[in-house]
Amino acid sequence: MHFDIKGNYFENEFFLSPMEGHHAVEKIIKKYSPANIESLLWSMPVDYKHVDPIIKSAQEGFSTWKKISLEERISYLKRYQE
């Protein structure tokens, strides 16, 4: 089993930092299966230049989310579950 990671999601799109080449990140997080520690489930590059835009995007998203009624939030989360 292996999961393809699309990257960090902010500003309504995915951003995946390069893992190879001149602009490659230095740190990569790897997640292994607890049932078989030799089985790599996914790997994700860590790019610290994304931190500030991610925080800004989360704050902007929350300013909208907090205005939505509890019932509507529950509806969104149930649809996300599907």
C-alpha cells in the first residue's frame, strides 16, 4: 500500500515542494506502516517557506468558517466523510 501525497493545501491549491534537483528541500518526512515497518506509506518534503502562507490561508479560512452555522458545518463535514 502506498499513498500519493499531493502536497500542502493552501490558497485553494496543492503545493508540493521538489524532492530532487537544485530547489529540492533538505528534509523529507517518511511514514511507514506500523504493521510492516519496511513498507513506506508516503513521503512528504518539508518546505519551511510554506509556513507563513499556510498560516495566513488558515486564518482567512477560519474567518469565513466561524460565520457558518453549526448545522451547516456539520453538513459540510458529513459530505467530506463520504
